[in-house]
Amino acid sequence: MRLDDLRHLSGPNSFSTRPVTVARLELEELTGRKTTEYPGFAGRLTAALPGLAEHHCAAGRPGGFLEAMARGTYFGHVTEHVALELSSLVGRDVYLGRTMWAGADGRYDVMTECPQDEPAQSSVPAELLELAITTVEHILLQRIPDLPLELARIARVVERERLGVSTAALAGAARRRGIPVRRVGRLSMLRLGYGRCRRLVCAALTEQTSVIGVDIAADKMLAKQLLTDAGIPVPDGVVAWSAADAAGALGRLGGPVVIKPLHGSHGANVTVGVTTAAAAAAAYAQAAAGGEGAIVEKFVPGTDYRVLVVDGQVVAAAELRPASVTGDGASDITQLVDVVNADPRRGEGHSRELTKIKLDERALAHLEAQGLGPASVPARGRLVTLRRNANLSTGGTSRDVTDLVHEDVADVCRRAAAVVGLDVCGIDVRLADIAAPMRCGGAGHGGAEPGAVIEINACPGLRMHLSPAEGAPRDVAGAVIDSLYPPGAPSRVPVVAVTGTNGKTTTVRMIGHILSKAGMRVGMSTTDGVYSGGRLVYDADASGPRSADMVLDDTSIDAAVLETARGGIIRGGLGYDQADVAVVTNITADHLGADGVEDLDELVEVKALVAEEVREGGTVVLNADDPVVAALADRPRVRRHASVIRYFSLVNGNPVIERHRQAGGLAYELRNGELVEFDADRERALLSVVEVPGAFGGLAPHVIANALAAVAACRGLGVSAKDIRRALGTFTPGESNPGRGHVYLAGGGPVIVDYGHNAVALDATGRMISDVWGGEPVAAITLPGDRRDDLVARSAEAVAAWFGRVVVYEDADKRGRRPGEMTGLITAAMRRARPGIGLATAEGPQAALRIAVTMAAGHPVLFVYEKLAMARQALEALNARPWPAGAVPPAPTDAVPPAPPIETPQSWMTGSPLRGMKAKG
């Protein structure tokens, strides 16, 4: 077997709302072979991977996969299940998989689920599939696969890439509140929300965290000074710049003391309980290892507590306990540590709820001070501490004491967080009892106990509160999220997703224009690029998930309108979690044969995803004149969100609309020359077709259809009829919709610039030109090479139906075609459809347009382009200028002055002469 390709679908996709990977697998020598052809294979595989016995497969119950192997199944399916089992063994809890035929014998696409926040760039899915292939091949050859080493290596990668406990908790808390969550690369950084509601968090740091506050917390002496100035009790301490300074400070403060780095975290290089000058010198050397001085401060007796303050409120408190083991009377300390570390909650560093205990130099020294060593066997029930400090990062544990915190202690902690200016702050205090009042400055009062604030922590770890060893877990991540999004605060901007075969870009631009005129700053992604507030900010074909993410990450926008194309959905999934409004313009046979989509039904399955992933109670706008689009309303995954269906139609009496209206539904129609909204029995005229620029008084019905779709979408967002009327009346093609039905004047006649590249679009444009201008129109066209030959032929035939003379040129990007191949396909199809058609070829758009305009001699010219910038250059070369607004001239006559002769003869491909030109060949 061979793994040929793997793609990652990060957003909702045709398989799941969670991320998946889709791998292209070539079975090669195993093509057509089944598991039953290899006696003993299933048993050997299950012996190597016992967990396969629990796989459900299509049976929907444990053992289903074993039954499939017993009946006989292909090896693509086997590889899928092996990959899922290996995934489980490396700590990836995923269950969904599917194996699909991929267009040729022995070729399969294997889909497997990915963890929610696994980096899209992760190598793990590919490595697991490669290991699955190797495992299956070894079993077939009756070899024992050497899995432990490879699984351990991959598991380390999984652990390294996993979100930290705090960040994962924040992601979970946000999702439970319906807030969109997107991870930034491999970092423990999250982007929450969309548009102007977007917020950044990185572990317990938020974009609201004060940089000055972080600096204060990092500078322990500065924090001590500020807290002292505010009357908050802290241990007496000084900065030592040498070992001698440290010994001198010990003498002045009196032992025991704590010696720690000036800047540090997680209890690293902290020595507690120093009582001698020699110990002070050694502790200083360790604390000042980074070249800075060290802090020497008076040791405060009591218990270590961590109090978490979020947005000025105490939300949790934990008693911290040092790493320890409990004797059983038989095991030595090394063995007891191994038992503790076997707890699945313990991992390396901060990746798990608890950290593994290490018997390092400091732990051994602490044991020695107790008269113990790693080989000592403690008596049953004896608690042996392994550290003086109680940090979780060195293997410590926590006990929740939130409900015990005395109000005096809570007040001190709130004031301490305010002094340093941190929104999320961990306050380390040492007290005899957190439930007792705390002495604040001077002599005690009212029986208050002495205590002190030991440290202030910016970006405090949340795991001690999320998963305490004892006591109730606290939703501290929820508290952080609530500080970013207080109850009632929005986390999203309205999202409109537009898909279909034709009209997507125009509909997106119309919706964006309407929302802009209604006072919103709009972000848009289209095939022409990404726009923010009407300005092009990213020039590319931007109709996929990456460009949608770019729009949603723009903190200046109030609404997002996203063109959502077939290719992006297949290759990357949706670039958002759910839309407020989904629009499906139409679905026709285009791009078939690409990305595994072979027929119209499969294309419908892809585009239907846009209608299915809508927020609860959102709006789905559907074309009632297209039966496959209208039928999307009945899909269970569309209905599950209680979506409001808004149909649009150009046909009076459309039965879909009539049934929908009788059921009390909303519809938008062209009736008696007006765009009308129907709400059950009520109707509202929105505007006349003559008010829609580019619709030519209704002679461009595809433009009216786009306008109806845009109106329905905007009404779904609550835009008023007045704002819609005002906006659509100013939606001029030249300014608001460049390259889509944009009309220029060149060579004495109109040049209609359009992007249509499929049969339906080209037919609609040809009909519009005939109805508006008449005459003998000429076309200068190119068609993309990534379409199937039969689809290219249909598009060429649609052009031939309306244009008796055509100039053909090829895209600069051949998209896998040989030079001249597309020209041959297009011209052959046109000749079949219209014998005697006048055909010419040209090198590039500029020459093609020049020839077409000359040939037309004042009659209309359709100019179909590859890239808008190149089309504009071609128009500039002819000194073309925008067609006068509202001007619709009569069809040209023979009185039109003759066009200048063509400077460069082209290869004519017809048997009959064209007007004023010599036929060749």
C-alpha cells in the first residue's frame, strides 16, 4: 500500500463538525483482495492490537469490525481501523473514520477524525497512517510489528502539540458558551469570537492583561515594594548580589529564610528554610544562575495557598501540598514514586492535570535532610515529602478551599491584584489557616493570624483549581471567559455564507454593499480577494476557509460576508463554525471530475454543507427556481437548527413558493417589475427592477435573481426595507461589482466584461446581451483548464448559441493542460454546435479583445477573462471607458463607421468569410 496525499479539514466539513484528515491510499498489490484471502490475518492483527475487538464499524456495536474482517473486507478499510486504534494508543481520543472509493480500483480516500485543537500542520495523522500501513503489511507477512518504539515517539509529539491544561480549559469553557474558538498554529494561544468581538488568550493571559502588571509580577522586589506601599503584608526581604550578600542578609533577617531568583516562576531554583551561611551561599548560586541577583526573604510559617482573582473577584483558592509518597511498608521511595507517576493524570511539565515527580538533586537533598534516600522503605502510612516547596510543577497536589476563604483574606487578595493591575492573577499566600482572619500590618487585631502575600503571579496555572486532588473542581476557565465576554456581551458578528455555482461573487458584493449602507463595516471574501471596509486587503482567489478566517479575524468589522466555494469546502472545510445566514444561489454541473466529485448529486452534498451549518434559528436563503437547491430545505441537517427558510424566485406562481407561503413562510419574488417580499399573506414592494443598476430594466434576470438572494439575506439580518432600497439603487457594476456584467464603450460599441466560466452563466450572459443590444455580437472568451472535457464542451456550446463570431484565447495558467489543448476543445465543440461559426485565436486577453472589438464594428462584444487585472489592461489598451449610466442604445446598423483593420492577422478557423476579412485555411 502507499499513502499518496493527505489533507486537513479544520472547519465543519462533509463528514463532521470536528476536524478530520482525508488521506489518498493506493492499495497496489492488495487491490481487490479481501481479508478472508489471508488465513489467520484477522487473528494476528487483533493479537497485535487487542483494542480492535471493541471497534463498532457499520454494525454499531463492539466487535463489528471483527465481523467485517470475518466476512471479508478490503484493506483500505482495515488500514482506517488500524490508524484509529493507533491514534487511541498515542493519546488521541478520536473515533470517527470512513473509507471511500476514490475513482479507480485500489484507490481509496480514508477519512479519520482529529482532536479538536490539534494543529492543522501536525505530522501526526500522516505518521499514524504510515504506521498503520506498515503494521498491516507486517501482519500479512506474518511478522510481529515493532509498535512500542514508534508509538512512544508519536505520543511524545502528541503530548508536545496538545494544548496546555489551562488553555484547553479556556477553549472548552468558550465552546460551552457558544463562542467560536480557533487555535493559533502550534501555540497555546486562542482566538475567540469573530470580527470586532474577537479576543486573544494565551493560557491565563488575555488581551486585557496589563503589560505593566505582568512586568511588576515578574519583578518580585518591585511587586513586594508596591504591595508594602499599599499596606499588604509581605515577608521582609532584600536583594543579594553575591553569596556574601546572601549570607549577610540571613544574618540581618534571622533564619530561616527563603532564597529565590529575582525573576522566576513555577518554584524553579527556590530554596526554602535556609539557616546557615554556607547554605545561603549555595542557595544564592542556584537562584542567581541566570546572572542576576537573588531575593533573600524571611520565611513565613504556615500553609501554602493559591488564591485566584479574576476581574477583581476571588474565584477559587487551593491549598498546595508538596510532592510526596505514602509508605506501604514494602516498597522503597523510588518504587513509590513510580506508582504515583503511573497516574494517567500526571505528565511532563504542564501538559496534564498533575506533573510527574522527579527524584532530582533537590528531592534527594530533601530526603537526606529527613534521614532518607531513594532506597529507603517508609513504614506503612508514613507520609514522605519530596520537596520543601508545594509547586504543582514539581509534582505537588492541591486541595480546593474556595468555600473556606475568610473575607479578610479575600480582601487582601483582591487588593493585591488591583495594586499590580492584573485582570487574571494568582496570589500566593502563607497562612496558618485560610479560614481565619488575616493580620494586615502592625500588631494583630481581633485574634487575626499572621500571614503574608508571598508572590503575585501573572498567567497563573489553572489546573490546581480545575482538577484538585481533593475537593470540588472550580470552573475558573469559565470565570476568565466571562471576564472577556460578560453575560449578554456578543462574541460574534453576523456571518453570511454564500455558495452556489453562479452568482456567488455578485451576491456577496450586493449583501456587503447593503450592510455597508446600513451603517456596518463589512469584511468580505470573494474570488477577487478579501475586503475590509470596502478596501481590497488581500488580492487572490479568496473563496476558501483561509480567506474566511482572515475576514473573521479582522477586529474592525461589524459583519462578514463570505463567498464559500466548492473547492475550499472539499479541501479545507468551512472557515467558520456556523453562519447566521446561508445563501445557495443555484447548483449546476460545474467542476465535476475534480476533487473526487463526479456527478451532480455529489456536488449537492458538498454545497449543502453551507445550508446545514447555520446557527439555531438562523436563515437559509434558497433559489426556488432550482429544484435541487429548493430541496435542501427538507434535509434533516438543515431542519435540525430550526432554520428560517427564505425562498427567492423569478417565476410567478412557482409551486415551491406557493406551498411555502401557504405554510406561513417568507419569500422574495419578481412580480410586475418589482422585487417583492411575501410574508404569509402580507406583501411589501421593495424596489422596482429599473432601480437595480446592471439589471437593464429586467433584461438581465440573473442579476435580478442575485438581488433577490441578497435582499432575502439582509432581511434575515434585520436590515430595513428602506436601507435595502437605498443601497441596491447605488450598486453600480463599475464601482460595486467590477468584472461582473460591467459594460464599457470601445470601438463604437459596448464591451460587456464578465467572469462566467460555465454553460449556465455563459448562456445567461449571451441571452442578456441579445435582449439588451441585439445586433451581431462577438465574444472573446477563455475557459479554465481544470474543468472536465464534457463541461468545457457545454460551455463552448453555450457561447456558440448566442455568438456567431468568437475569438478564443487561453488562460495564462493552463491548470495542467498542454498549450493549445483548450483552444482545440473549445473550437471543436463550437463547430459541432454551430457549423459555419467564425472562429479566431489570439495570444492573451489584450489581443483577443482588440480582435473582437475590430470584428464587431460597433456591435456588442462579450469579454470573458481569467484575471480582472489583465482584463483591465486590455480595456485600457483600447481606451475603453465605462458605458454611460442608464444608456441602452439601439442595435447597431450599417451606418456604424467601419473598424480599423487588424494589425496582426490571426488564424481563422471557418469555411465562410467574415465581414470585411479574408478567410484563411
